[in-house]
Amino acid sequence: MFDVAFSEILVIVVVALIVIGPQKLPQVARMLGALVGRLQRYVATVKADIERELRLEETRRLEQEVRHSILSVQTEIDNATARAESAVESTLQPAAPEKPESS
């Protein structure tokens, strides 16, 4: 993300050594390291939360698709059952007797 060359880091260390002093520089470096570590953990936590929310949203979307598919299949089954019952009923009903022709 940040592109910092070795020479830039060296300049920062030299300026820090001059401004802060050699006695306090190790303490400042430790504190800075702790802050950077805390920041990295925070960023990792936020990233994990975002990924978890994205997976949850994807799961919800998938659940809706499955529910829609189930309803569609259920409707098709109901329609096929109704057609089959209608066909069975029409086959089981006795045929109407034919009337003889009168002349």
C-alpha cells in the first residue's frame, strides 16, 4: 500500500534520532511498534467482519433462491397432481349410454 524505500526509512530514523534523542528513541520505537501492531489487528478485525457480513448476505440470497425454487417446484407438483386426478376421474366415470336412433 505504502511504498517506502530503505533510504526514506534511514532519513526518518536519523531525523528521529536528532529530534527525540538517543535515550528516548527505543521507548518511542516500542510505542510506535505497539501502535502499528494494534492498528494491524484492528484492520484485520474489520476486514474479517466485512467478509463475514458478505458471506451472510450471500447465504441469505441463496436461501431466498432456494425458497423460490421450492415454491416453483411445489406449484408444478400441485398442477401435475390436479391434472392426474382429473385424468383419473374422467377415466373412471362410466360412459353415457348411447341413445338409439328413432326413425
